[in-house]
Amino acid sequence: MEPLRIGLVGAGVMGRGHLEREQGLAEAKIVAVADAVPAAVDAAVARYGVRGFADYRELIASGDVEAVLIATPHPFHAPIAEAAIGGGLHVLIEKPIAVTASEADRVVRLARQAGVHAGVMFQTRTDGVYRKAREIVESGVLGTVYRTVMIASAWFRTQAYYDSGAWRGTWKDEGGGVVMNQAPHSLDLLIWLGGRPSRVTARASTRAHRIEVEDTMSAMLEYASGATGYLHASTAEWPGETRYEITGDRGKLVVVDEHIRLYQLERPLGEAIESGAHWGKPAGAWAEIEIDRGPWGHAEVVRQFARAVRLGEAPVASAEDGVAELELANALLLSGYTGASVDLPLDRAAYDRFLEQQRLAVAGARR
């Protein structure tokens, strides 16, 4: 297949990573870069031989590219995506897809209307650990799932990190803290493995950093099936851990960092409960699951996105997947700061009002 010609918008740390990692792809080639910082554009042009633009609108209108990879800070994701779609280009967007679910809905709607592909950079889905975990869940070996757990406490950040950019840790720009910037991959995997919750009851707190938004989020989850769950994400905790648990009436899947363990019951839990034994425990056994890491990461997402455009294959993560993750993040913030349980699908207008109130409160406090 002919390589998909991609224009990269954003030549900062993330953008430079894309330029380096995706040089060897047969399916896609970054041929142009746009950034508001001239030195960043000049460096990319000199090192990679790409065409440089001072404004993403110029890149979109150039005719040089078929798709745009957006690697700017996330407050700019939706506006750039909308402009690219308006120019008839496919879009691949770094996480999160936008700041609010209502913005993300608009990106999805415009992409559908224009007949272009829109994807999200959820590269953790390509990791062999999580590919195997999803394979296990989808096999049905766990039976009916009744509990989920996500612990994402390995996102530790220093105060210097937040101080490094005026947009970080603010309601005006980031639109939230750990659930908006660090934990989108974690939330996406929770949905990918355990399904979409139907209600969240959350608590947001700023435990350790001098920022406007939360550095810690904890929540109870409810699912339409009757299952329940728990999640915890933090940039203010160490030692950190990345953990997922999916528990069903036939077994339990535990993913901790780079390891997977699977417990399989010999018979459904309901049968064991009704066995008549007073003190016996259900019979079963743990097994360590072997993992084939294989190719994974950002380049793999770009490669598969190009194949989606050229060959009609499924992308690693669609824009709709990005909406699902962002909707959960928005719901956690709304519940975490208001103290009320929030139902999903999220009331977009209610969330937009909440976010505007948070921004106005900060602006008023600064006067």
C-alpha cells in the first residue's frame, strides 16, 4: 500500500517522539510539521527533511498531507481536529480527544459527515499485556463479571512538572487534573476490559500539589448489568501501581504492571455457594499467563490507523472510543467536585456548566 502522508501538529516532546518512532513505518510517513515555535519547526525540518509550517491551518491547506496527527496540549485537540476534518483530512488525536465530551461529540459528528477517519492515540491497547487481558475477558472464561478494579497510582508528578507550563493543573486549560492528563490511558483500559459504567460516585482531592485541579480521584462504579467497581488514580502517591481486576462467577483476572494472573473456578460460584458445605471454599487454581509483547506503542497505532484509512481495517482506537473515555473522565470530575452521583451517558450541558463555574471561580479568586 502507498504510505499515508501525515502532517504532525505539535513538535514538542510528544511530537518529537512521533517523528523519531515512526520513521521506519512502511504504511505511513510524516511529511510535514506545524508548530507555533519556529525553533521546533526548524529542528524537525533539519533532522527529518519534512516540510515546516508556522501554523497548522497552513499545513492543512497545503495539499501535502492526507491525515493530521495532533500532538499538542489537549486543550487544542478539538479545534485542530475540526479544522483538519473541515479540510477533508483524516485525524489521529493524542489523548484525551478533547477537554469536554460535548467537544468530542462534535469531532465525531464532523468526521462522520465528512467521511474521514478519526482515531485516538490509546497506544496502551497495543501492549501485549493488555491485548492478552482483553483476549481472556472476551473468551468468557471469567463468566458473568460482577466486579472491576482500577488502580492507577504510578502517575507520580512533581510540583516542578506542574510549574513547567502555565496551562498545567488549571481549569481554564487542562479542564481537570489526573483524570484529564495522566489517567486517560488507564480509564480507557478500564472500559476496554470491564465495560462502560452507568453511574459514578467520586471524590476528587488535591492532596499534595499547588494546583487548581485534583491530583487524586477515587470512585465507586455501577454498571447496567448490576456489577460494581472501584477506581483510584493519583499523581501524589508512591510507590505507584498499575492494577486491573476483573472478577466474574467463573474466575478472576488480575493485571499488575507487566504481569497477568488468572484464577479459574472448577464450577460456577453460584453452585459452590449452594453446595451445602458449611466451611468449604470453592475449588480452583491460579495460573501465571505468558505474554507475547510483540510490536506495540505509538508507532503501532499510527501503522494501524494508516491501514484503517487505506484498507478499511479497524483502528486501534476510534474517536468513539475517545469519547467513551472522556465521558467517564468528565463524569468523575462532576461527581468528585459536586459530591453527587453522576449517571452515564453524561449530561453534556450539565458538565459544561460545571466546568464554566470552576473556571469562573478561579478567575474571581484571582481578582
